[in-house]
Amino acid sequence: TQLLEQSPQFLSIQEGENLTVYCNSSSVFSSLQWYRQEPGEGPVLLVTVVTGGEVKKLKRLTFQFGDARKDSSLHITAAQPGDTGLYLCAGASWGGADGLTFGKGTHLIIQP
Amino acid sequence: KAGVTQTPRYLIKTRGQQVTLSCSPISGHRSVSWYQQTPGQGLQFLFEYFSETQRNKGNFPGRFSGRQFSNSRSEMNVSTLELGDSALYLCASSLGARGETQYFGPGTRLLVL
């Protein structure tokens, strides 16, 4: 069974600060996806990383896939209240069996 | 292009009843996956359908079943509902290749009393 450990579970910071969310596993994934979810809604895809060592930037968000394809991080620069939400990482196994494996998520609150 | 749609959005049932949830994928997407999300367990994979056939299955009891129609729309059914089945049920669609990026619908919030 593949597991994804996501940390921290909860994070509350002031507007303008930087933060990093981590996603770690002992398993190797073919790709890793990051989602953001608002209360009562489905997860919205932020990015998919597919190559070990890959770095993708989406405005103030920087995503990195580990060289060994077992871990990933999401870094937010100058956080804004609109960044508040539940951030989920999800790994796809080779061949796509077993669906996506999700981390438990990071509840992020950005205080004005 | 319209996103993934799920109906109904909210549902209240009592123990022992059964329920059917519906999902319409993004146009052109042939794979539909279902997930259960609870505060304690997070998002857990139920099953995936591709071309009207179940391609993958998670670790859930046989009370959870699904099907896919020729237009790629999918339904999932839960029989003999238990209190622990209260959750947000999410449907996700993709083009169909294994491991491809999945796009989620808004979910159906099921409350079992």
C-alpha cells in the first residue's frame, strides 16, 4: 500500500510570510499532483509534476518533485489571504493502478 | 469546456437505505474515478471506470459499486448505508491513459442518519 505523508497538517501564518508544505513517501510515483480544495467543493488541480527533479512555478507558488520521485514540496512566497485552503498532494502509481494516493492535506490559513 | 458535474450535491439518508450518485465527466474524457473523503481518512480511492469497465478498485466493501455508460457518465451506488458512510463523494475524470491528471467535480455530500 502506498502512503503519502503530508506536513504540516495545519499552518496559520501572517500575510506576506513564506511557507513550504512537504509531501513524502517511501514509494516511487510516476507523477505527482497538487490540488487546492475549498470547503464543500472538490479539489482543484494546481500542477502536475512528472520528471524527477522537476521544478514548476505558478506565480507565487513553486512546486518541486524529488529526484527519486518519492517526495515533493510546495513553496508559497508572500502568502495572501486568498491562498487559504486545504492543499493536497496526490501520487499516481506506475501504470495508474489503485487510483491516486492522497496525502491527508495541509490546512493553510493566511491571516490578514 | 464544462467541468465535471455531480448530482445531487447534497443528500440525507437513513441507515439501511441505498443511494445512487451520478457523475458526468468532462467532454472527451473516458475515465471516471470515484473517491470518498472524510475528515479522519482523507481522500480514499473507491474505483475507476474506463470504457464501461471497472479498471481499478480500492479497498472498500462490496456495498460500494459503480458503473459507466457508453457516454462515459458514471454512477456509484452504496447499499445498506451505515453511519460511517457519511462523507463527501468525489468524482474525477481524465482522458483515459493510466496515471493521467484527474479533474474533480464538486462532490456529493452524503449524510447518513
